[in-house]
Amino acid sequence: MKNESNGEKLLIIAAIIVILFVIGYIIYTVFISNNNFYSNEIKSELDSKNQENSNMNSNNNLDTNNENSSSITDEDIDNMNVDSNVLEEKETETEIASFNTTIYDKDENRVYNIGLAIQKINNHIIKKGEEFSFNGVVGPMGEAQGYKQAVGFDSNGNKIKVFGGGMCQISSTIYNAALIANLEITERHPHSRRVYYVPKDKDATVYYDTLDLKFRNNTDNDIKIIATNDNVNVTIKLNKIERKKST
């Protein structure tokens, strides 16, 4: 009986130990699980806050960069445009003379030659104090330069066919415009006979390397020549160029 009593006690003790072990294991498992759960929650919350801080820093940096960029751009503009020692130069043109002549000879070659030379003269600028040379601007007027034969005059006043016929109408038109502008005429030659597209004694004949029309820009401004033509007219305008400094 005593042995049975001892055996039962041992069984009871073993059962209690097992039960305690199981209870301890359950408590341990729950504790660890809760710790992991709270740890993950805390980590997630920290990560979220870190991300918000990172975004805020990024936005702050972007705003700062934009402000710096804007500041630099404004500074650059100020340096370029607001320097009191650097003034912008504004250019204006004012017409000081204009003269028009009629092309009586409707020969196609003559009109063609006039158009070819007008292209070289148009927008030519005569600097202040500079001398204008018709031959210097237009250059040779021969067949090699694309000019065709048209009516001209020889030294005796006879009509002949010459390459570049028609140049004298342009030079005479320019001459009259120069007279209107009171420019200093330094070279001018009359034709060997009267021409009727300008008033008497107001013509100017030219022949490359021999006869030229020259005048000096004796004004206080540069002068631009505006030269145009069509099948009927040759028009020359002289514009003075004024340059004014402004902020």
C-alpha cells in the first residue's frame, strides 16, 4: 500500500510538472507573439514617420533649390540688364532724301540689268565720313557678271549696245537723291547727250574703271541706301541711322 501511495504521488507530481510546463510554454509563446506584434507595429510606425520626415526634407530641399535657382536667375538677369554702366543701343532710321526716275526704254535686258545692280546697292550703308563709290559697290558690269546688252551711249552721244546698259539710270537716280540730302559730291560725269529720265544737267554717267559717281557722307550719322525697281520705275531713298542709348 505504501508503494502504491508513493507511485500515485510520483504520477501526480509528474502531471503537475507537465501541466506547469505546458502553461509556461503557452505563456512564453503568447509573450513572444505580442512582443513581435508590438515590435512590428512600432517599426512600421517609425518607418512611416521616417518616410514623412524624408518627404518633408526632400520638399524642403526642392523648395530651397527652387528658391536658389530663382534667386540666381534673377541675379543673372539683374547683372545683364540692370548694370548702370551698360546701356542698350536702340537704332532708328529716318528718311532724308528720296528720288524716283521712270524707265522709258522698256527693253527687257535694260530692266534686267537694273534689277541686278539694284540688289547690290539696296541696304548698303555709308558710314559717317565715308565716301560712296558706285563702281566700288556694284563692281564690274560685264557679261561675266551676268549683265546683258542694252542701249547705252558712246563718247560721241551715239546709241550703242553695251553690256550693263541701264546702269546710268541708277547712278543718276542716286545722284539726285544725294543732292537732295546735301551730301558732298566728289565725282560726277555728265552723259555725252541729254537723257530724259532726270532734269537737265542732273544726270551721272558711269563706266567701270573709267567713270564713277562718288559722294561723301558728310553728315553726323551713317546712311543706308534703300534701292528698289520694277518695270517702270527706279527709286532711291536715303535713310539716316540714329543710335540712342537707353536703359
